[in-house]
Amino acid sequence: MTSSQKSDDNQITPTPQAVKPAVKPAVKAPVAPPAAHSTDLEQARQFARVTEDGHVFVIIDGAEHPVGQYPDATEDEALAYFVRKYDDVVSQMMLLEQRVAAKAPSGDMNKTIDSIAAVVAERSMVGDIAALETRLETLRSAVEALGAEQRRATEAARAEQLKVREQIVAQAEEMAAKNPEQIQWKTASQTMNGLFDAWKEAQRSSVRLPRSTEDSLWKRFRAARTTFDRHRRAYFSQLDAVNAEAKSAKEALIERAEALQHSTDWVGTAAEYRKLMDEWKKSRRASRKDDDALWSRFRAAQDVFFQARTAENAKIDASYQENLVVKEALLEEARALLPIKDLSTAKKALDSIRSRWEEAGKVPRADLQRVEAGLRQVEDAIRSAEEEQWRRSNPETKARSNSMLSQLQDTISQLEDDLAAAKAKGNEKKIAAAQEALDARRMWLNTLEKSAADFE
């Protein structure tokens, strides 16, 4: 992490799912050293010559090369000393071969090979030097191949890591470019912090990117986070201002509500509280914490008034209970007038009941609609009977009915004459027509006579 990164905040939130987490390279188990190589002296003699004074020569492709002198020792001791040097080199090569086979990191392997090759070139040991040199070249080729393979793997991992970093940066820049009014800030802040955690994890557990590339990406990421934080602070600053304004407006409504809470103008004050409630519903919400507290105060002021009104209504209803008993008795008296037998008598009785009804006074609110509706049923029945009687006795209706009877009787008399004339002539067609018309008029006459009887 660069110095500019270290100075940034270090918030801990979950890594967003949209960003692929960096893959930590697998850590290979350390390679256990092979058993130390040991060359049998008899086998070694074919590659050496030892003089009596302790000089030792190594034979390579038939040519002798002086190795060194081991004085004051037997030939075997002198030979063994230089064979052990050979065995040490072989053991180093065996360990290196094992590391290559295990695909261990190859970074320092060429240096080890060069070191071994320098020792072999000194010809300061006894053993199969030619075979050792061939084996050393084979090992060098294997190290080169392993190095190439590991470089390809590293480049692939670096390319993948570059995608991860670019994706982190792209998502951060996308968030920074959004309209602050359209952002869910709690979720977005967690996501942005998660992106920062993903960046740090990628640095810690994956292959390193080139310094210039990483610095460039980090500058973009840091700039996006800075813009995002600036938008967040501006948004919440504006929100605080709006909440403060809403809080002030609602506190003014609360003051008006509290000023009315001890009023005894039950009807007028209740209407004022309804207006205040309408204004409250139309007003802007403050912060959730403030709004809940403000509503509790506003509601408490209303409760004082409405509880007082309820208590007062309860007292009034208790005083009206006796009036209810009187009106229920009057209601039973009124219902006894039905069905109506004598309209005049029923009307007089209802007038008396109405007079006593008004004198009885008010009843509890819960019973008002019930008893008033019961009395209206009796009043409606008497009114309907009165209207029916008027319909029957209306002079204009009677006169109109009598005129129709007279006209219909004249028509029937004329039709009877027409029927007689047709019969005298024997005209069957005219006889049938006259008879049909006469039957219809007689039926109408019968109906009118019954209707006229209702007006008697």
C-alpha cells in the first residue's frame, strides 16, 4: 500500500458481491531435503589417483586433473576427503532437482546452479565429474522451463488481478457519478467501504501489479471515494436542513394544538383540531426520530381535549338517562297507534305525544338516533294515511271520475244501438265489431265504477 493509501480511512464492511475477491496464491509446502548423497570409495577410485604423499588427481574423460593434497593421511583418507566434497555438490543438486519437480518458486534457482557450476569447474573434488556436468546442464534446462512456466502463470494472475482492480475502480466511479438524490446512502456506503476492503485484500493476498499501473488505479479509486464522500456529506447536510425546517413547522402546529387542549368549546375546538390534523398530514416529515417524538407531543395535546370532552359527554349522558326512560315510554305509546283505525284520533294522540316528547328533553347521544328514528316511523305512517285520505276525498278527482263515467255510459248506449242495427241487417262482420267494442267499454265502466266508489 502506498503512503497515500495508508493515510486513508480504514472502515470495515463486507466486500460487495459484485467485486470478485482477489485469489490468494497457493502456498507450497517446503520441500524436504533428500537424504545426503554418499559415494562408495571403490566406485570413486575409477575417477581418481592418489599418490603416497597425499596428492589426489581426478580423472575426466581419461585425463588427470590435480585436485589437491591431503598430507599425513592414508590414501583412503585422502580420497574420502575429496569424495565428500563431490557428495556435497551432488546433494545440493538433488535438493535443487527436487525443488524443480515440486515446482517451487524458481527465482533463486539459476543462482544456485551457477554456484554449483563454479564449484564443479574448480575440479576440487573426486567423482564422476562429466556425468555431474551433464546432469547440471539438464537441471539448468529444467529450471529455465520452470521459470518460463511460472512467468506465464504470474502474467495470467497479474492480468486477472488487473481485471479485479479495474472492476473495483469502475464500480467506485459509477457510484460517485450517481445523482445523490437517487442513492440509498446506507447501502451505498457499505458497498463503497466493501470496495476499499476488497482493494486492500487484493494488495495483501495476490500478485503485485506494476507500480505505475497500481498507482494509476489507486488515484482513480481514491478520487471516486472522495467524490462519493463529498456527495454524501452534502446530501446529509441538505437533509439536516430540510429536517430542521420540517421540525420547526411541526413544532408550530404543536404549539397551536397545546393552546387549544383546555378549551371547553367542544364543537369549535374539535373542528380546529381536524384542521390541524390536515395541516400535519400535508407537512413534510422530519427525521424519523424527531418525527415520532413530535407526533407524540401533537397527539398528547389532542388527547387532553378529547378526553375532557368524552368525560363531559359522559356526565351529560348520565343526566339525560331519565329523559330516555320518558321518551321510550312515549315511543311505545306512539307505536300503539298503529295500525291506524281512526285518522283524526291518531293525529290528536300524536300531537300530544310530540308535545310531551319535546318537554322530556335530550337523551344520551348513543340513544338519540334510535328513539328519534322510532318516532319518525309512526309520524310517517300517519302522514301516509292522511295523504291517502286526501286523495280519496279530492273534489277535482271526483269530478274527473264522474265525467268519465258519463261519457263512457253514453258511448255504451250508442254501441248498443249499433249492435241492434247490425243484427237487424244480419251483417255478421258489423255485429262482431260492435259486440267487441261494447264488451270493452262495459269492462272499462266496471273499473271506473269501482274507483268512484273509493271516493265515497
